Amino acid sequence: MDTPEPIHESDPDQAPDSDFERGELHHLVPGNTGRMLDTRRTPVAIGPVDPDLGTFEVEILAFEDRGARWLIEVERVSHFQFPPDAPRAGVATVATLAAAVARFGRPLDIPIDLRARARTRTRLREEERRAAAVLGDAPQHVDVGGRLGNHSVQRALHDFLATRGLTDLEAGFAERYVSNPSSGELVKGHEIVIARLGLVPYHGKVVRDPHLFVGEWSEERRAEHVVARLGFVRAMLRAAGHERVWLYRGLAAESRLGVPPARTFVSTTFDRAVAESIAGRGPATVVSVLIGQLVPVDRVFMTFLETAELNRVYHEAEAILLADRRNRAF
């Protein structure tokens, strides 16, 4: 029997961890190469370092995201590893980066305001009605069992958001989320707005980018995008006959799984095989977990069906959920 092609790339011949040391601030020298401490040990190269914002750019050198450039907080250098002989930043540079860590490491917590939640639910009902009118009979052809999006509902989403002037915002958010939602603070801005809307509390760090809520990315525009998108996805899935959908998560770790961090978005898949691949990918995987659940469509924020960006590099049949703090698995 032929072995099926793997869904995700990895390097079975990667060098052992003993050839590297865990990243520290002194490793943040442009041009240094190392690896992410993910289960695949993804190779990376360090790009420009911004001591004012406390960030550094990293270029991905292998696997599906090869060539992508992500903006990472300098304190997350501990999520990487580097050769022991890698060049090191000077004492003054390290002190400046450490000051940025202290400046931007302060917590930001936004609890749920029940009055805001009630207002948002009223808006969502109206958006769902509007989206149903735009969708027409397109959802009749939606297939949640495949791995390719639906062009009809993608066009409908574009038209629906175009009437509000939200297409550029949608494209920018989707591209960033698909590449790496933790790159920079663009997705974080949406997480904060979602908390202000009363949907999911925010527990994270203070904003470091002074331009995060400027122009078309203002809190008002982000809120309009969030509500319009949620209304559209609910209308699409309900018109296709779904009040709940089966979704899967695959988790992989190198040791026992701890308590999941507080989050706003949860990445899942309609396809069990994709989740199984994520659970088992990478030679460093020691613990793997596969979880399946029936999830109410009201929690679904984005799917591969209506989102063109979720079909360009990966074909993972993704569904991005709003977190439910009562549901630790999903």
C-alpha cells in the first residue's frame, strides 16, 4: 500500500537540540540563524531589531511558510534556539532591549461588560439578516467536508464587506492571521476590540504599537469588521443547514500539556486528518492529543469556505473560533 503524502512538512534529519542553546536577548543580532522551538524546529534568520518597540523580525527558512517575515516581541526570543558560536549583541544593546521588555511587559486585562455584550448581540442579529440576503442560495453548495473553499460564498463575503468599505481591512487581517496571528499586533488589536464588544475577555500585554488603532484600523472600524464577519458566517452556515459543526483540534508537545493560555481565537479544522497531522508532526513531538467537538456556529469567526486567504498556502479546512472560557479544550 502506498504511503499517503504528509499534510505538513518536517525534517526527520534535523540536528539535535544539544547542538543549540536557548535564545536570549544577546542572540538578537541581524543575520543570526537558529530554529524555532516548535515541534518541527523550523529554521529561521534574525532580521531588523527595533529597540524602541521591543520587536525583532524573523524570516522563516523552511517548510510551508518559507520566506515569510514575522514581527516578534523580543521577550519571545526564548522560544528560539541558536548555535553556541552565534554572534552576540553588545551590553548596551542588551540593556536597551531589556528595558523594552519591562516597558511593554505590563498586563492588560479587559473583562466582559454585559451591557456591551447585549448591544453586540443585537447588532449581530441584524448583520446575520443582512448577510442572508446577500448570500442568496450560495450556501446550498457549501461543503464542510472538503478542503477547498467555496468561490460563491467568497464573492458574497467580498460584496457584503465592500458595501462598508471593509475589504482592505478583511484582506489585511486574514493574511496576517493565516501567516502568523502572533506576528506584530494587528490581530491583537482585534482581540482587544472583541473584548470591548463583550464577546471574549482579553488577557494579555499592553499595546506597544502607537499606530495600532489609527485610520482604517480604528477600534470602530475593527468592531464593524468583527460584527459583519460574525453575522456573515452565521448566516452562511445556518443557510447550509448547520446549527452546530463537528470540528477537531490537534495538539503536540515535547512534554506534558499544561493549562492553555488565555486566548481570543481558537484554530480548529473540519478535517480530522488535518488535526491528526498537527498532533503528530515533528520529530520532537512527545505528547499528541486529538480532540473533536460539536461547536455552535455562533462561535465561528472565520472558515476556509468564505476566506480565500485560508486556501492559498495551506489546505487545512480551518475554522477559527471565538474562545469560550468555559470550554478548555476548544
